[in-house]
Amino acid sequence: MRKASLLAIPLAIALILSSTSSFSAEIRDQGKEAHTLKLTDALHKEFLADEDYALADALLNATWKQVKLNVSEDQYKKLLQEQRKWTSSGRDEAAGIHASSMPPKTAFIRAMQDRTNSLLRIVRIPPKAGVYSSPNATFTVRINEAGYASITVEGNAEDGQGHSCEFTGKGIINTYDWTTLAHDDFPNFYLLFTRAGAELVYATGGISQGCGAGVNFNYSYTLDK
């Protein structure tokens, strides 16, 4: 009898360890499932009502637009494949990693910011003073010569139908990211300098910023020679 009891003990321990191992694996799998995210069109539309999400999305799209304007055709084709892969799966995977420590919407914001920073390394250059033009708007950039720290933007936009507005902004130059420009009358707008010129962007959580009678100044610009 004593011998049988001694044989039963290792068997019982093995069963307990097996159950514990299976339980731990199940918990790990559930944790992975909890951080598996998928940005559907409906969820993206819902998130766009949030100002932080809308801004991250706008800056990513605008940065990508400058990629096309600043790289060779061959490099663009390669980057386009990478961007499509990121959009189809990479964004969800990155957000899933961030979701271990933050809400899903914030995780997607971080994923977009990370991707934007990656693309910025390809196109961004130091700011240049001068006059920048697009078909419907023009702005002038002035840079503080004492250290190149501050920047002032003054511009005018029109819609081709007689409506126009003036816009101004001041900010501190961001060496590695978009430069934020504060405006007295409406939310911040953002400026990026590239070899092709500059990109000006604003986003207000699904509400068109514009000015005047719906006049827009959210464009790509070239530096006048």
C-alpha cells in the first residue's frame, strides 16, 4: 500500500503541473486576443471624431503625400508596397503592441505617429524662409535668425469665387517633426518643410477648419525662387 501511494504522488503532481501549464497558456492566449486589434472602416470613421486621432491621421496622410513628391519613381514604388503592407496589417500589429498599456484608440494614434516619424526621416529638411505658393494660397515664412528657434507664418487663401481669408501662425521649430503653429482665431495648424517645398495641414476632429466662407489653406506648397 505504501508503495502504491508513493507512485500516486508523482502522478498527481504531474497532473497539477499539466493543468497549471494549460491554464497559463490559455491566459496568455486570451491576453494576445485582447490586444489583437483591427481598424475597420467603421471604427476609423468613429475615431475621426476625436481631435487627436484626426490629427494623427491627417499628418500621416500629408507626410505620405510629400513622400511621393520627394523621392524617385523607383523608390516610391518600393515605399508604396511598404505603405500598403502597413495599412493592411502593420498598423493593426503596431496598435496591438501599444494596446498592452493604453486604450485601443490611443494605440492606433501611436501606431500612426510611429509610421509618420518613419516617413518624415525620408522627406523632412530644415525650415527655409521665403514665400510659398499653391494654386489657391500663399504664405510667407519668417525665421528668427538668432538660433532658428521660432517661426512666423503669414498667408492668404481664396476659393476662386471671390472668397478669401488671411491666416497667421507662430511656433517653435520642431527639428524632427511637424512644426506646430498657433493661431488666434482657430485651432493650431502644422507645417512641414521638404525638398519639394512645404505641406500645411490642419485637423479639427472631423470639422473643416478653413476660414472665411469655407476657404481652405490645407495644401502642398512650393518655395518661390
